[in-house]
Amino acid sequence: MGDQRKTGFVEAQSTRRICGLGMSLVSFAKIRGNTHGSIKQAIAESLDLINYSFGDRVKNVVIKPNLCYYWDYTTGQTTDPKFTAALIDLIRERLPDQPDISIVEADASAMKCTHAFKMLGYEKLSHDKNVRLVNLSEEKGKRVQVTVGSERFRLIVPKTVMNADLKINVPKIKYTPRETKITCAMKNIFGANPYPKKFRYHSRLNEVVVAVNKAMKFDLCLIDGNIVSGNQPRKLGLVMASRDPVAIDVAAAEIAGINPNTLRYIQLAFKEGVGNMSYSPKGLPISYFKERYPQRNFRDRVMGTAYNLLVLTGLDRRIGL
Amino acid sequence: MRRIGLGIIGLGYIGKIHLRHALKLRNASLAAVSDLSKKSLNEAKELGVRKTYTDYKQLLKDPEIDSVIIALPTHLHLECAKEAASAKKHIFLEKPIARDTSEAKNIISAAQRNSVKLMIGYPLRFNTEFCRLKEKRTSGVLGDVEVAYATFVSSGPFYHRTVDSAPAPVPEWWFKKELTGGGALVDLGCHLINLLRWYFGEVKEIKSYLGYRYNFDFEDHAICLSQFESGTKAIVNVGWFSQEYQLKVELLGSLAHARVEHRPQNRLATAAQMLTMGTSEFHHHHFSELQYFVDCAIHDSDPSPSGEDGLRDLEAIRRAYQNSIKLG
């Protein structure tokens, strides 16, 4: 247990014991260079560190990158198609039965998949690697009801996600002005919710993020932290892997300099049994990446808070910002 | 002094900037606005605009209005400008004048036929710093300007838009070449080509490299190599590929060099200026161009940049497209 990291959140830890969940593995690997081969090698290393195997008899694979907007991978906001391409090659290497692979994303308030797939290089990737691109907002799905605490949510699980026997979540690590403070694994799955007007959920974002993660359980989280978006984009060369979306988000928050105990969606997810808040780190020490992550400084936080106040009070609109 | 009645057609990004400024103009009153979005019309009402229309044709019938600001998507310029001219309204038309030179010529002849003024919205021509650069060039302190570098790079239409604090999509027309008339070279390049023509005369020769980072059937960045009547060679560099806004012009002369950069301010400084002055330093040239347009209408003088200017800019861009070269 020497390498065990504890979040220090006593209440959540005790709840974890009540839930009877075990310690989750989270790996940290470094991309050395920027070639397809070096990315693939780092992904493979991160998976081996958590003893992850894609399994056998896998016929349908779903990969969910983060394509939140029309900003390409250099901004650190969206998943690099080169990272996704390396993952596809690794899956095909390790799964001899050549499964069907679908890259999925759903329309959002400001983003349409049809444009994002083209602009961010996923149309080309689909052509080059012979994988399917699926706009989840255009698919039929199954209606499900999910309860988080006392709140009940009606959601749709799209057909492609429902029918996949291996679901891989490929998020980014970035700050968000929303209540969740960071966007990582669990928030990326919120993006798979086919309902496009996602801003309507923003008043109860913590609960909805957890609800969508309960409705769509992904088998593997693999963070593309090659370029990260902090107070500015920076090449970090990080790959993180875990089966547990909560544990990996806890580790990602620590890298971004945010106390995970202050993130309500993480606490909620833990209480709802989505995953653990404690994790066992594997690979390179987290401090290596934490020191290099472009964390927000005091000035950024003050400016961000002041601007959010303008928005909250509606003053931004009144003065024509 | 006579006051003129103004109407604004289109309350998108630039239309809303004009709305704020139009309310503060000397010798003009903003009589009405039109837009398809009722939300935008309600915002205008909150700011004090009395009359709002969802159909701009109704606005054009309004006798209180002498002049209109057309801030519609480019593919709607021709029809709207022709109708405004027929209704005998002076026209301030956002850049680019039209999708192509044929539409531009139609707009110009409609304005001439109806004896109304036509001005194209090129705010850099009213920016104090860019005006000083022009003075330096004409006063001779730079000597012969052998080379000019002009750069305008930003995220273009792909900035993060919000409506009532909620994220809003990029309007679909931006993704269709047949509606925009082109990509970054039309959208941003027309500003720089117009400015350089103002400094150095007509474009004699122009070649371009067109870039397709975002895989569209129109360019998202372009580099033009051009020569002007004065003999100055210019490199015009435009792009939608960057999160960072950069607009700068550098003149390299035989005696001295000069450089102007138009930088965005931080949002809080902008907020403070909007609260105290009703405009911001960054957008002040938009106010100045509208004031100039109003003054032209009142004093019956011909505005510049004119429709002809808009046409010449499009002609240069068309030649740049025709003379595009491939790299690599």
C-alpha cells in the first residue's frame, strides 16, 4: 500500500468502505516524442500498468473522444485524432478478431458533430482507419430512468453505445467555468448524452454528469493528456488509464491543482457507486505531471470569478460585452 | 442641425455592436431595428429602441428612417441593399460588399440609380492608429515603403458564442461557401486589402497560397503576395486558425519603419469602458465609422470606403483565388 494515494476526504472514504468498492488503479505514462509510434507505445504502457486487456470476443468497440467544439487538438480542448488513431491501431493489434470500431460524439449547444468531425480531422481518420463516425444525437436509443440522490433523470442511451461490448472514454483534462470546475472522464461521458441542448442541464450539472455515467458505463478511461488546456495549452505528454472514471477524475483534478474533495460531482459519483475516490497510482509519479501542468494562478482565478459574476448578474448582456 | 433616422437590419455579432453605437451617435436617432430573432429584438427594446420588425421590408417602409445599416449574412446583402436603395434609404453595408463581383456591381448600380449613398463597413479606416500610419506613409517620414506586412489572424467565426450566457452555435451559413463567397481571405482579407489599397493604391498583381487546416472546401487561412500601384510589395496573412487575435500592419520604408497592432483588451477592462463610455477602445473605430456615415448623409457628401472600394477589394481577392499556388 506504499504507493496508495489518499484524497484526505474522510467522509467519502468511509462511505467507500460501506459501498465495499476496492482500490482502483490509475496509471501515468509519458509520451516521448510526438510520433504515432510514441503515442501508441505510451498508451500500451498505460494499459499494461493497470493490467488492462481489451478482452476477447469483442465485436463492437465504441471510442468517445472529447470533441466539445471546433477547436483542434493543439488547443488542448479536444482529443487529438493522432491519439485516437494510435488507440485504434493498438486495439487491432491486441484484438485479432478485428472488431467494428465506432467513434462517437453527440451534438452540443454550440457544436454540431457534422462540422466537428470534419474540422478536427475525424472524417479523415474515419477514412484512413476504416472506422465509423456516429453522431449519437441522430441515433435511436433506449429510454432509461436514472436516480441520483433524490433526483430522477430520464435519459436516452444511444443504440451504438448500448450495443458495444467495449466502450472506451478518451477525455481531456481542462478547466471549465461551470460548477464541475474541471472537465475530464465523467464530464466527457456527459457529452455522449444525445440531447443537444446540454446547457439546459447546467443548473444541476453535478447530478446530470453522474446520471449519464450511471446510464452509460464505459469500460476504460484513457486520458489524452499529450496537450493539456490549463491557463494556457501546453504539451504535457501525459497518458492516464483507469477502469474507474471517478478515480481517474480525482487524479486529474490533483494534476490540475484542484482539491478533488471540493468537486461535488466526484463526491456524488462516489456515493452513487460509480467509482472510488481513492486510487493506487502506477507508473510515473503524479508529481512529475502536476509540476508541469499549466495551473491557473491567482490572477486567472480572480479574473474568472469577476467575469462569471458579470455573466451571473446579466450585466455582460446589458453592457453589450 | 438636421438629424437622420437610422435603422439596423440584422442583429448578429456586428449588428449588436452597431446597435450600441448607433444609440450614441451625434445628429442621428436609431428609429428601428429588424431581425428574425425576437430575443434580439427584445434586447434592442430594453436598450431603448422603440420600433422593432421581424421583416426588414417593414423597416424599409418606415418614413422615420433615412438610412440603414445592413449587417446581414453576406448572401443576403444583394437583395436587401437593392430593396433599401429602392426605398431611397442611404446604405451602410457591412463588409464584404457581396459574395462576388457581379453582386457587388448590382448593389453599386442600385445605389446609383436611386441616388442613395453607399458605404462599406471597413472600421480599420477609422482606427486612430491605422490613420496615423497612413499619415506617416503620406508625409514621407518612412521614405519609400518597399514592403508591407499585414496580418489578421483569429478564430474567425469559430469563437465561443453565447446567447444569454448559454453557448450558441456558429450560424450555419458560415459553413457554406456558396453563402459566404469564400473563406478567411474574403472574411478577413478584405479588411487588409482595403487598408493597403488606401495606403498604396490599386492592386497590380496578387498571388495566394490557400490553406485548408479545417478540411473545408474553402480556405481557413491564406497568404497573399501582392504589388500595389505605388510599387510597394505586401504580404497579406489571414487565418481563422488561432485562438489568439492578432491584427497588425508593418510598413518597411527606405527611411524608417512603422508598425501598428490592434490588440483586444481583457474582458474586465472592456466591461469597465462599456459601463462608463458606452463603447470600448477596441470597438471605438466602429463608432467612428458610423458617425462618419451619418455626417456624410447629413452633409450630402460621398462616403469612403464606397461601394466601388468594396468591389475593388473583391476583384483583388478573386484574382488572388485565380492565382493561387500550391506548396509542398
